[in-house]
Amino acid sequence: MHTKYGFTKMTIAEFSSWLQHQRIGRTILKIQQHHTWNPNYALFNGINHFERQRAMKNHHVAHNGWQDIGQHFTIFPDGTILTGRSLEKTPACIFGQNAGSICIENFGNFDHDGDIMRPEQRDSIVQVTALLCKKFNLPINEFSIIYHHWFDLATGERNYSSINKKSCPGSNFFGGNKVSDCINYFLPLVSQALGVYNPGDSTNHVNKYVVVTASRLNIRQGPSTSFPSASDRAPIERGSIIRVYEENGEWLKISNSKSHWIFGRFTKEVIRATINAQVLRVRNGPGTNFAILGTLPKGEEVFVLEEMNDWCKIDFDEKWLAKSFLNFS
């Protein structure tokens, strides 16, 4: 394990150990798969991991206007993994789908006319995805593991056409980039890597969920400002959905195993729900007279911030769903 330019490089064995020790406040529901496309294999010489990662960060900050590198992890052709932005930060990778996501960028161009994925990278992609599913108690399905290609670039809508989309993570990524390709070729490998795996109900010990309303919210080692900040936890970003296990006055305990607390005055309670309609329209206000922004598929999980006239707001932006088409946890 080696750190340079603020990034840490790991083998898959080192990543497995490192991940076990990470404490993450925001609720993770999805793992995104991407390919870098450019840079591709021609720009990797076997020793320039840190330089390539730094170049991607510089591009994301200077060209895209982001505050940091977009992804949480980059998996290189030799199978090594480099960290990117903090896991407490929402990625900048799929418009409209970043909340509750972990973003993986796989170094290379995996379209049909691009790079032939090396076996060591292939194995790391499967293993990293499996370890993340286990860490966050995610089921192995096409809602927990998603490809950029499935979403409209302008709206973030999940649909099955190829209009206004990237090929990402590549038209030849583990057999293809369609939902059916993921189900038939990629998900079985992730399941095989996990072996016997039965993700339980992660809500068993959760009292409630809240969304962070402050720009950054510190985590303390007890329910008071007299306690020091938690040394092993980064501050939580605005918009993050947090699990609450215990309450002490206005303070909320956000870990089931450690004394980690946040000040509840800078949060708002939300309710977890699952879409039960085959396709549910997202509107920019609480009623059918408001414009349609896109759609969400059956089985998609959302968090409700506000209710009005049998409509549910699911984002700080104006995104509303009809309440009758939601199942509440």
C-alpha cells in the first residue's frame, strides 16, 4: 500500500483489509461501473498509476468544474486500485444517480474496438464490486450495480434506448453494456466471488433515516460539542442520507458499533421507500399538472423528504412522485 498526491494504491488483498476499516456515514444503495475510455491502455506504462490519477483529477477540476476527482476508485490494467474522492462525498459520475452511490472508474476503453481487458483487471473489478456489496449489504442485482450506459445524460432517466447516452462502461464490458448483459455475464461473477451471501435487512437496527442539510457536518465521539471529532470519520456532506441508531436529545448516533454522533439540528428526517409501479413518472411539482422530468423503474429505492397532497418529494431539487406508487419500509 502506497500513498502519493493524496491517493492510495492497493492490491486487491490490501483493498479488502482497508475497506473493512472504513466508517462511512452516508447510506450506500448503488455501485456505479464506468470506463475511462480516454485515458486507455496506451497511456498506462505499468508504473504511472499516480500520474494518471492526478491527471484525471486535474481534468475533472479544471475542465468539468468539480471540486475533486469524480470517482471513488480507479481500477488499473494491472489490477491495482487507487482511491479517489472521499467515500463520504457523493460522486460526480452519473447525472441524477449520484446520491447513495459509489463510483468505480475502470481504466481503459472497453468498447468493441478498444482495449482487451487484462485478466488481472477483470478479476479486480469483480472482487472490488463484490467487497463493496458485502460492505454495504447490497443485493446482487441490476439496481444495486448499475452501468452509466443505462441513463440519459441530460435527465438521468433510466431507459432502454441508446439516445443521448455514453457507451460507458463499454460495449464490450463483461459481454456488453446492456442491462441483460449485466444480469447474464457480470452479476453471476460477483455472486460467485461472494460465495454464500445472503444480504439481510439492513434496517433491522436503524431507528430512522435523516438527510444532512448543512454543507458539512462533523462527527463527534459523543452526544455533545464537548466531545472531540471522530478521528476515523470525515465530515458528512450536504444531501447525504444517514442511518440513525440512537437519539440523545438533539444528537443522533450514526454507528451501530462505535460512539459516533451528529447534531440533529442540521438534519431532516426522511423515509425510505421502493417504487411498486412498472414505470413511475418524476415531476417537478406535487401534481399531474407539473412537467415530467423523467421516470424511475419498479424496484428503485428512494428517500422521501417531504409529502404534499399524496405526493412525495425525493430530492432537494423539485422532484416529486405519486405516493400511491411507493412501498414504505
